[in-house]
Amino acid sequence: MIVLVLLGVAGAFTGLLFCVTATDRTRLTVAAFLAVPQVFVGPLGTLNLPLSQCWVILIAVCWLLERKELPVRDPVFRAILVLAITQGAAIGWSPDPVVGVLEVARLLSFAFLALYAARVERVRAGALTGPFTVVLCWAVVNAVLVWVFRLSPAVESVFLHSPLATLVVGPDAMRAFFADGANNVTDPLKAGGFFLDANVSSMFLGVATFCFLALGVGLRGAAHRRRRRLHGAGALLCWSATFATGSKTAAALALVLPLAVRGVQVLGRPNARWFLPQAAAAVGLGAWLVPRLLERYVPGYADASTESLASRAPLWEFAVRMFREHLVLGLGFGGWSRTVEQFAALGIQTLPPHNLLIAAWAASGLPGVAGLLLLALTILVVLTATVVKNVGTHLARTTAFALGAWWWVLVHGMGDNTAVYGEAKSMILLAMLLGLVTSRLAAHRAALAAAPREVPCPA
């Protein structure tokens, strides 16, 4: 025991020394490397703390010690702070405060990573390419694993029983998986790669697809064209793997969101009114064609979707009942699982709410729902306004892909057990996308301000 403590202290000291001496870009690259293989170093109470979370906290401490400025006027940062404050207050009446502390820490980590990524890119244009590449390499590996596991469920079973799965997924999740919490990757028609939930894996791959596309914007020259082709190949691989996960939501989003992203760019043009009839026709055609394509290329899609919704219906009916009894404060962190266990006799499984809004209300009541809606709408408005105001520029294209990633996370969260930032592994991708847009928007405004203005000639 003493040896383990000494090794832990030595590791912490080494990490602190490295973090203090490293550059901002190197720190973010390490965070990107640790984001997906979630090595756990706990325990914190009954939970294990991921090394990635420890590293982000370490970066934040260094940031404060170095007295670097925090852009508190940023609307997205302010919205995240409001949500963090509402969730922090809910810890006071929560049955399991540790869960609340960890969730608030993850939310603040999301905000900090977005700010940090913006700083790294603002100091040197293109500096985010390295951290993006690191985490997107993990996404490519996950996409390959998803295809392998989908084609050979026996290989996935070997992976799940190997020490590597425990290292990546975490000991707590693996113990629950083999006890009574087996997730949907046990279904031979689903595959999760690094994830125990195929649906969450599909969301990670969807966000990675848009990240690949965003990085390919504005690349010119022979060397850059080669990199752009690599980004396109990575986007295609991750996009195709969303179908291999077996997620019904992902299959629909993978077809609809690329068209929606293109639509936002087109409708943002000054002559957009001429495109409105075509857009209406495209929406009507898509509404008729997409279900048929899904049913043809994803056999049993309609039946599986109906079954999936039916399995969630008791949870949402239970949420309505609890909403009437605990309207303002909700159930607190950990309150949902403790309360739903009491209704097992009614056929309700002990599952998370599988809905962003219900989960926010259960954890922190109506203030939490208001904070969540504020954050979601703030990011949607900021990204959409940036696309429309700068249509035709590289900034607009980059922002449109970030908007697609944000849409994916929000829509997916309406029917799955994910947070407003996605999931712990996908968090850094969304954060760096927001940081990339923020830095490029600031650079674009600076360039416009520095450009000489035309002075009208006197009559």
C-alpha cells in the first residue's frame, strides 16, 4: 500500500513538473491523447477518477498560476457557467453529491477546454491541427474496431473480456457491465468499438466526421491537398462506421445532418429567397426518401425504432409522474436511480432517463433545465449567426461543420444517456471545434478592422 502511495505521489509530481514546463499546445495535445483511452486513477469515494480529468484540472491550475486571461465576456462561456452554477447548487440536496461534483467538474472542463483551444489557435494559426489529429486518430481506430466487431461479434467478446477493455472503459463500468448492467453491445447487430454503448459510439463517430470536414476547410497547395484527401477519407470512414454501430438515431442523423449543414450555408446567402422553393422541395423529398433508404439499407429499421421508443416510454412516463411530485428541485444527483428502483415492480428498468432535458430536471430541477436550454440555444445562435453573416468564407464553412456536430449531440441526447457536451470521450472534440470557431471568428474580425476602408470621393 505504501509503495502504491509513493508511486502515486511520484507520478503526480512528475505530471505537475511536465505540465508547468510544457507549452499550451503540448498540454492540449496530451489532453487529446488521454481523452479516449480513459485510464482511471481513483478512487474518489466509490468512483474512479479518469486521468484525463486530472490532467485538465492540472492545466487549469497552471493557467491560473500563470495569470492568463479568461474571456468571461464570451456568451458560450457565460452560458456554461450558468449551467454549472445551477448544477452546483443542486449538489446540496442530492442523495449522491459525488456524482454531482464529478458532473460539474466535467462541465467546467468542457468550458475550459474550449477556451484553451481558442487560445492555442489564436496564438498560432493551425496549432490545433496537432491535438485534433491525435484524438481523430483514436476516432479512426474506433471506426475500424466498430466495423470489425460488427462483422465478427466473437472478436468483440474477446475484447470485452480483455484487460484492454477495462483500461479503456474503466473498472467501474466493466464491473457493472458483467454484473447486471450489460449494455447494447451484447447485441450482435450492434458494435461499440471503445464504447459499451453502440449509440454513444455512433455519436462520437458523428462528431469526429464533422471535425475531419472542418479541418479540411481552406487547405491549398499540393501538400495541403494531400492532407485534405486524408481528412476526407477519415470523415468517410467515421461516417460509414456510424451505420455499423447499429444505432437507429445515428443512421438517420448521418443522412440528414450533412444536408442540413449544406442548407444553412445556402440559405445564408443574400439571394437565399431564390433557394427557398428548392429547399422546401428538398425537405419534402427527404422526408419521403430517407425512411425508405433506411428501411432498404438498414433492414428492420422501422421495427427496431418502434421497439427502442417503446422501451423508453415507461421511463418517460415515470419522469412525468416524478415531475408532478418534485417540480422545482427535481430529484438531485443520484436521485433518479434511487427513486426508479422503487418502481421496478411496475416493469420500469433501472436505467438513466435517456433524454437530456429529463436528466437535467432530475439532477437539478427547473433551474437545471433552464441552464441547459440557455447553453444549447446560445451555441446554436452563435454558430448559426456566424455562418449566415460570413457566408461564402472559410470561416462560414468551418462553423457550419461545428454546427453539424452540435446538432448531432443535441438531437442524439434527446433519446440517449448523454450530456450536453456529448460524452467524456467526445467532449474534447466539441470543445476544440468551438475553440477553433472562436479563434477564427476573432481573426476574421481583426482582419476586417485592419482592412483599409474606402473613402468616398468628394462631389
